[in-house]
Amino acid sequence: MENLLVRPYEAGDAGATWQVFHAAVRGTASRDYTPSQIAAWAPDVVDEGRWQRRRSAARTFVACQGGVVAGFSDFTDAGVLDMLFVHPDFGGRGVARALVGRVLREAAAAGHSRLLVHASLTARPAFERFGFVVDASRVAEIGGQRLANFDMSIDLVRADGVPN
Ligand SMILES: CC(C)(COP(=O)(O)OP(=O)(O)OC[C@H]1O[C@@H](n2cnc3c(N)ncnc32)[C@H](O)[C@@H]1OP(=O)(O)O)[C@@H](O)C(=O)NCCC(=O)NCCS
């Protein structure tokens, strides 16, 4: 996508990133999970302070198109890519690829040799395109709902290049 800027998360991004998360789960991920599972995963009410702390605790990156936040991703000190969400209005245009490329480069530069992700049914094909492999199927418990997902990982040392 032209003019897509990927930059570090800033404190003022809390509201926009939450909107992206909510729209991505309620819109895109709803094709793979039941309405009850979706409502538990992305409730309508957010604790913005907690959201802000969690985004700031990780190395979070934001993708912007014309000043609008289109998506975001991150990695933690524990070597986990915790979040990857793209607003449905910007879906299928390489926003996730740009974000994950940045995350993989930054994680490698920070000394990580491997990155893990708990990938949703919706995101698994994208992570596979980025070079992640499925290590195990699992069930996540969120708000009393059980959601199928996958433990996936990528070897940052042996990876022959990261996606552009
Ligand atoms: C998964 C998600 C982040 C992808 O974002 P996106 O910006 O639309 O993805 P991109 O346009 O960068 O596409 C990524 C790659 O995955 C591929 N892809 C995506 N969905 C696919 C599918 N269902 N089947 C096959 N390939 C798929 C694309 O073709 C693309 O491959 P390419 O770059 O080699 O052509 C987005 O759909 C989303 O936010 N989903 C809902 C929330 C979610 O489940 N997040 C993950 C939590 S772990």
C-alpha cells in the first residue's frame, strides 16, 4: 500500500488502536468464531488505562495511512508477538505484512532468536505466509469462552529474510 507509515506506538494512539482491535475482531474475525466468542474477545467497553499500559509494556508498532491508524502489532520481552490487528477498511492490502516485517526486524535487533504467536483461526494463513509454522493447536479461555487458536513460531536466526 502506498504511503503506509509504520512507526513506534505513542501514548496518543490508545483510542485509535483499540478501535482497530474492536473492528478487526467484530468484523474480520467474526467469520471464524461465534457471536459469543467474538463478544468475549472484543467487549464493547475498554479500560483505556489498562489498554494503554499493555501497549506501552510491549514494543508496539502502528501502521498509518494518511494519518489514520490502519493496524498495529507488537512483541514482548518474552519473545511473543502478542497483537496483530488490521482495520477491515484496510484489509488485504499488505498492512499486516508491513507490520510483521517491522516486528521481526526489531525483535531480531533486540536479540531474540525466535518469536512466538498465539494465532487466531483468522490470522493463521497470514502468519504462514510470513514464515511462521504451527507448533500446536490450543484453546484460549477468554471471558468464559473457549476459542481455538494455534501456537506458531518463527526462527529469526535461520529465517532467510523477513517480509517486505
Ligand atoms: C489477520 C490480519 C491481521 C491480516 O491483515 P491484512 O493487512 O489484511 O493482511 P495482509 O494484507 O498483509 O496479508 C497478509 C498475507 O496473508 C495472506 N492471507 C490473509 N488472509 C488469508 C486467508 N484467509 N487465506 C489465505 N491467505 C491469507 C494474504 O494473501 C497475504 O499474503 P501475501 O502478502 O503473500 O500476498 C487481519 O485480517 C485481522 O486483523 N484479522 C482479525 C484479527 C485477528 O485475528 N488478529 C490476529 C490475532 S492473533
